Amino acid sequence: MRLSFLRDSSDRVELEDRETFSALLTALEGTSPVALGGKWDEKMEPPFLKNIGHYRRYRFDSVRDLLRVMRNKLNHYRELPTEIQKILGTVPEGFDGYFRSRFPQLLIEVYKVMSEHCKDEDCFRKYFTSSEF
């Protein structure tokens, strides 16, 4: 459920325009100091960073970019090199634990922003009305 929520949040913020910085994106990036606790590349292994660097450039102080990395690696986990799968651990428990241990405040900070800005959207209702989270 945690990974699904973060993946859905990533998908949702991808719709936001980086140039105009909507209220949602502004609020999300405003959580960066607490949610990330610094630049997120400093908490990742060099082989993992090299792997993600093959596909695009990331801002290591961006919550949106970290969510994108998590979503992409989760969605393409089976295609990852064995070395990267070992770093991330098995899906869902190991994968969730990898990111949760490095960013313990990420989920709650994203949750607060999404509940303020997206709670009435169909995709997010299940996260804000269910007691299973």
C-alpha cells in the first residue's frame, strides 16, 4: 500500500508543469528538507546512482525526482541488473525498506501534501478513506 501510494503520487505530480510550479508541486518540493533530509544521492550506493543516470538527469534535492526514481525502478524492477536488484531488495518488502530506511519522513510528508491537494481525486480516495494504510 505504501509503494502504491508513492507510485500514484509520482504519477500525479508528473502531470504538473515544472515551469509554472503549481500549488501541488510547490507544496511537495517544500517538504524536501524534512522528507529527504538532504540531497538524496548522498544516501544511495554509487552503482544505483550510475544506473539511474543512464536514463535521465535528476535533481537530488527534488522530492518529485526521488518519487520518479522509485516509481521507475519499481515498475521496471525485473529489467534491472541483478546488482541493482540486490541493492534494492525484493519487491515489495525489501524495496520499501530500502527507501524507508533512507527517507523515513518521505511517506508522511508526501501523504500530507497529497491529502491537502488531491484527496478528492478518484485515484487517491482509497488512501484517504481506508483504514488499511
